[in-house]
Amino acid sequence: MDLTVLLGAPGAGKGTVAARIAAPLNAKHVSTGAMLRDAVKAGTPAGLCAKAYMERGELVPDAVLADMVGDLLAAAPRDARFVLDGFPRNTNQAAMLDTLAARHNARVDLAVCIDVPLDVVLDRLGGRRVCPACGANFHVRTLAPRQAGVCDSCGASLVTRADDQPDTIRNRLAVYEEQTAPLVAWYDRVGKLRRVDGSGDADSVAAAVRRVVEGG
Ligand code: AMP
């Protein structure tokens, strides 16, 4: 089982890239943020625990993620491939992922960091609209749906994510710098880090990430 990790600040485009490269790589896109939002919606014990952290833009406790990702790997076929979007998010989770991977005969092949300047990140998060029904992502200007406010894929009304409000965005970026950015050095040390310029449009960034993953 091969696991490709996408790194990058909130708004760097991890979800957009993962959604575009998963099918051509014959992989499954795993967004821990989406899994947690589903758990919150469904009112599961994990969701009840996660809700307040997510609303503040903080990381959900590692134990919740360990259970979620552990269950995912345990249920996966041996030849599965995953593109991990939003996990790991700190060095403890990266160590956890190595332990879980070893247990399930899996390995992290690469960590691809999508580099985007801060002003682009702020614009992307501020203009992001999401589909609450199918999870598709849009941007009011750069990735606009065909009809304003309506999901291209399923026709539901688009919304602004609760954690894309300005105060929460600031907090998420601070959490990223403090807890997630050190993962870039973590994966560099073990020779698995690749970097991609993420400031272009969604298709070209996704194509660049795909080339890097296919190149190994
Ligand atoms: P995302 O959709 O990846 O931006 O994640 C949205 C929110 O879900 C984050 O701000 C965190 O509160 C939570 N979250 C997602 N992935 C993780 C993770 N690996 N560890 C802790 N919290 C997470």
C-alpha cells in the first residue's frame, strides 16, 4: 500500500490537487478534514470531540486521527494507494502514520509540499466556496461554478466553510506555521520531500504534482 502525503498551508490547494490527481494515479483521495466534517454532521463520538477544535481552527486531538486513519488502513486492500490531504498535521501524527503504515504493510512513498505565498493563500481561503452535499471546492473568482452559488457537480447551494471566516483563517495559519510546517523538514530529512510551486491555476498545479508523484 502506497501513501502519498500532500503538505502545504490551508488554502495551498491540497484538496483541489488531490481531487484531480487521485483518479489518474488510481488512488483514493483521503481528506481528514472532510472525514471530520462528516463525523461532526453525523454526530459520532469522534465528531462530537472534533467540533469545537475545528470551529476554532485548531487541530483535533491526535488520538481521534489515529483511530480514523488506523481504521482506513485496516480496511484497505493491500494494493490500495492513497493521496493523504491534511494528514499528518504535526510530527507526532507523522510518527503515528509510520507506525500504522508498518502495521498494515504500507509505506509513505513521498511527501509533496505545495508552496504558495501568503497573499495567495489568504485570497483563496477568503473566496473559497464549498458544496455541503458532495464536497466539491470552488472559488468565487478563480474557480467559479458555472452558475454563481450552485455546485457544478450536484446542483446544491454552495456555502462558505465555517472555518473560512477571517479570525479562524488567521488561527489556522498560525497553527500551520507552528505545528505543520516542521513536517517539511521532517520529510526532507528522510529523503521523501518534493516541492511544487502552487501559485498557478488548479490544473497546472495538479499536473505538476502528478508529474512529481509519477517520477517518484
Ligand atoms: P482541512 O479541511 O484539511 O482544512 O481541515 C479542517 C479542520 O479539520 C482543521 O482546521 C482541523 O481542525 C481539522 N483537521 C483536519 N485534519 C486534521 C489532522 N490531521 N489533525 C488534526 N486536525 C485535523
